[in-house]
Amino acid sequence: MFLLKQFLKPLLLPPMPWFVLLLLAGIFWRKRWGRALFWTAFGAVFLFHSPYFSRVLRDPLETRYAPLIDPAAAEPYDAIVVLMAGVIPAGGLVPFPTVSEALFHRLDEAWRLYRIRPKPIIVSGGHVNPLTKPQNENQIACDYLILWGVPRAHIVPEPYSRDTFESAIEVAKILRQKGWKRYLLVTSATHMPRSMLAFGSLAPEPLAAPGDFNYAGDGSAWDLAGEDAAFKIGEAIYEYIGLINYRWRMYFYLKRNAAASGTTQ
């Protein structure tokens, strides 16, 4: 199932649908509906490069949870959980491993919260794509926190999960082992609704501490079109699809666990 998701993701998300529409329009150009398909693709490409449309899609995700400026307002809590994003391993022209922009912002927010209220930091997430070689992704993220001054003893790596749903399951195991309950959940603002859905059901009690907000109020939403908007729209669509997928997975996961519990009793 996980491998199927990795295969379908690039096929369903932009720009692949536009390529398919344009290809069909070229093949059937002589037909009236083929030309209509071309203009449909043209309009879709323009819409999905619009900063305004990007805000329409992203605002409901980014504004769901407010930033946690003062973690004292969330006390008491036992730990900080930060979710992984992409890493860039050493190789080619990259001299040493580093982290993606999204992961940098997540780690930075976890570090800020740690400096105000030092609590153990669980770094959750590992190698995602089963078709590529593992690159010790979780350790790369942990090393950043250590470099910034977080003691190694205060970092709890969780390198086994491949997505947010699995992160919630694995983090729940750590929380039970440590006897921890309430914790700050750090991830990107657009990713927080899906994360809270998973963690709220599988690893209670999460307290949302979003980072990596994208809209700075600089007026860029009124630009006509842009590559950055297309990227952010793709991220938002992925999150909406993920919310639907997680509700479906949650239903069957909890139902299966309930059946298993009933069998063992």
C-alpha cells in the first residue's frame, strides 16, 4: 500500500495532469472536444500558478492552528515532537548532508521551544521512498539539533516511520515507554491539520506548535502567476488528499485494533 502511494503521488499531483491533458488535446486536436481540452489545460495551468489561488487553498490549512509564541501557555507538557521532512544527503556537488527548507524551519521551531522550556525532543521520521537507498535521514536532523546546542541526551530519535500516520504510531510507543502524555507537536503549518488528526487519535495528547508559515503579508498574493505559487498549491493539494486518506486509514486501523483487542480478551 505504501509503495502504491509513492507511485501514484507524482501521477496525480501537478504538473503530470496538465501533461496528460495537453497530450490528449494534441492527439485529438481535430475534434472539437480535443481543442476544448487544450483550453481547459491552459486555464488549469494558469490557475495552478496563481498566488491568489495558492492562498485560497493554503489559508484554511495554515490558519487552523495559531503559532505557539509562549510555550508556558501550554504547560504542563512532557516533550517536544518534531516531524521530519526532506533531507539532502551528501553526494554529487553536495559536500555534506543538509536538510530541506521545510525541515529546517521545523527544527528551528523545536529548538526555539526547547530554549524557552527545555524538554526532550522526539525527532520522528526516517527513510520514506522504498525505491531509494536509506541516507540516515533521521540522524541528519538530530545532528542539526546537537549542532545548535541541544544535548544528545535530550534527543530521542524515531527513525522507523515513513509518513505522518506511522509517526503517530511510533511516537505513541515512545510516550508509553517514557510515561509521557502531553507534548508539543511541531511541524509545518499546512501539515498541522493532518498531523493533529493522526496524533490526536493515535498518540494523545498533542499540543499544536506549528512552524514554517508561508504567507508573510507582503502583497505577493496579488502577483499574476509564479513558480512558487505552483509549488505551494501542489503542497496544499497533497495535504487535502492526505486528510481524506488519513480518515480512511484511521477508520480501518482503529477498527482492526478494536477487533484484535476483543480477540485477546
